[in-house]
Amino acid sequence: MRRHKINQILLYVILTVLAAIFVYQALRKVLGHSWQVESLVLVLIASTLAVVMSDRAKLSQLNGEFRQFKRSFNALCHDFKGMRQEFHDFRAKQENFNNWTRVQFKDIKQKL
């Protein structure tokens, strides 16, 4: 975890440096004293690559959190299946009890 945090901070530092270079060179281009346009494009591509890597790191972190959610959801699903089975068993026992009471009621009614 610590290494991941260090890599993330290093990525943000690189991104900040590249963005600063790009802004500096863009201002120089506007004022007429700049590097070649290809250099600006290269810095822009490098900064875009840094953003993509940062997004990839965040996505992998979310994927790990989703794995935890999936595990919890599977446990909840298992609990609901158990509860459904218990309700089914209860309903069967209730039906058996109702049938038994009907038979008993008929017997009592016939005796009277």
C-alpha cells in the first residue's frame, strides 16, 4: 500500500512538472520566443500519458473495492437463499398443520 501511495505521488509530481513546462512553453509561443511546435506537442503527449497512468491507478483501486463489494453481495445472496428455504419449510409445516387441524376438526364434528 505504501509503495502504491509513493507511485501515485511521484506520478502527480511528474504531471505537475510537465504541465508547468507546457504552460511555460505555450506562453513563450504566444510571445514569439518558443521552442519548435513539435516540442510543445511532445510535452502535451507526455502529460496526457501521465494523466492516463493516473487514471489507470485509480481504476485498479476501484476494481479492488468492487471485489470487496462483490464478496459482500454474494454473502447477502447466500443469506437470502437460506431465508427463502426457511420460508418454504415454514410454509410446508404450516400447510401440514392446517391439514392436520382440518382432519381433527372433522373427527370432532363427526363425534358430536
